Amino acid sequence: MSLHVERFQESDSEWWDNYVWNADNGTIFHTRKFLSYHPQGRFTDHSLIFKKKNAVKAILPAIEMAMDKDKVLYSHRGASYGGFVYKDAGIRDAFDMVEALKDYAKEQGFTRILITLPPIVYMTRYSNYLDFAMLQNGFRYLKREISSVVQLPDSTDDILPMFKPEARTATRKSIKSGIQVRLSDDYDTYYEILKRNLKLRHNVTPTHSLSELKRLASLFPDRIHLWAAYLGDQMIAGVVNFVCTSNVVLAFYISDNKEFQQYRSVNNLFYHIFQWAVKNGYKFYDFGIFTVNMDPNWGLGKFKETFGARGLFRDSFELLMWAPQR
């Protein structure tokens, strides 16, 4: 029996988020609570619910947008990751989802589908059924970015030995210099460090505004944390962590004040963050991608490797429904 596809409505929000948190592969980025931080009008929501009879078999956060004259169904432009969220899906279920999505997109006049999936460790039950079903139904890899992921040890005693020698030395030096690492709610100071850092390194501004970052932190006080390094009372470095699943913590906006670089506060930050993560049962720490359109930033990749990170795919898939009129 083929799946019936319905469009998401605001009245579905509560059960949607419950479904995400109990699914095999749901993340914070699939929740309506997260997606709601975007101001009204930024995106045209076109999220979908896939049902067999009256039972929900999968959900797909998505927007519709115009791109190069195509009508695109995009999962999801306003989040790091998108894709189907499901429970206990077998190979036939994966094909049913993808085939139903293709049929729905064609009926609605979409000419292109874009989907970015989280790295495989974001699943509680690992499976490549969905990737396989998409490839067998005409999707192609649009790009395969590399995300730096640390497989956390079972004991905090094993964190420092996991670091490369230069990172261990820098961490010990930072601790001896008196740098203190703790949770903070001082997003204003942190954001000023972040803006200067991004301007200096890349001549760009943060993706999130200060107000958006504060709003996200207020929406997820148990899942979004600012960790900061202090020299006395002065914040000199910080990183925002997103607790994405029961197993994975993701780093957002690693930033430090270059005037105090000799204190190696970033090494100290991650040493303490990893301790917290291990004590709280998390299995993976995702530093995020070090590639842009599959072009590696070699220095960034090497830096993350000093903490024990290795590269995992963050795949984006594309389906061209037909050749649109140009």
C-alpha cells in the first residue's frame, strides 16, 4: 500500500516534536520548536507527513522556494540538517517514503528536491536504507561534505590521551595559566568576540543574529549551551553547543579573542566540554564541517583532528524532476 502524503499544519506541532524525539533519526533541527525561531515570512513552509492508513510512517521538514527558475522542495534551508524522520523503517519502508515524495512533488509542480542528511551517528539505529532508496529513485549526490566527529570515550580519564601531543600540551598549559571554563549566559560578550573573529578570519558576519541566538537558547535551555573560557572575569573564548540527539553534541561558532591566544583557551574549552559530555552519556561530539562545497580547509581539518576527530559524510542529495522551461 502506497503512503498518503499530507502537508503539515500548525496544529500538528506538538505531536510532530514528540515524534522527532522518539524516532530513530530525529534531531533538534527537525523539530517545529527549532524551526519556529525563524521570523515569519523568511521561508514558505512545506513540511510533509507520510501516513499509511491513519498511522504516521514518516515526517519531512521542508520549505518551498524558487531557485534558478526551479520550484524547489528543500529539506531544510533553515536548519543544518533535514530529511525524513522515521521509526523502525525497513528497506521497503524507505522506498515507499521516497516514491511517495516523488509522486507528491510531481503533483505539486516541484521541479527539484534538495535534502541534506545528518552524519550517520545522529541515528540511534544506524541505517543507509534511505540513502539507497533515494539513489535508486534518481537522486544524486549534490555534495558530500566532511564533518569532524569525535567518538567520545567511556571515561573522562581517556579524554586527554585521545588528544594529539600538541593539543595535550596546549590544554595543560591553559589549565596551569588559570583559565577557567564554565557555562555562561553572557551571549552579548560572546557575540562580540564571535563577530570580530569572523570578520578577521573570513570577512563575514555570523549566520545567526544575536537576538536569534538568544531566542534559540531560550527555546532550548536544556539543549543549547554557551561554554566560555575566562581569564579572571574576562571572557576570552566561547563555543555554543547544541545537544542534537541523545548521543550527539554539535559545536556552533567556535571563537576566541586573538589578543589572548597564548592562553590556548580553545583547547581548555573542549577538554572541559568533553568531560561534561562523557559524564552525561553522550557518545559523539561533532565539530561541524571543514569543507565548503567539498573544498577542504586543511588547517581547520587538522586542528579538529588534534582533539581526536575523524571525518564523516554530511550528504546533500538532489533530484531533478524534469527539465523545466527556461
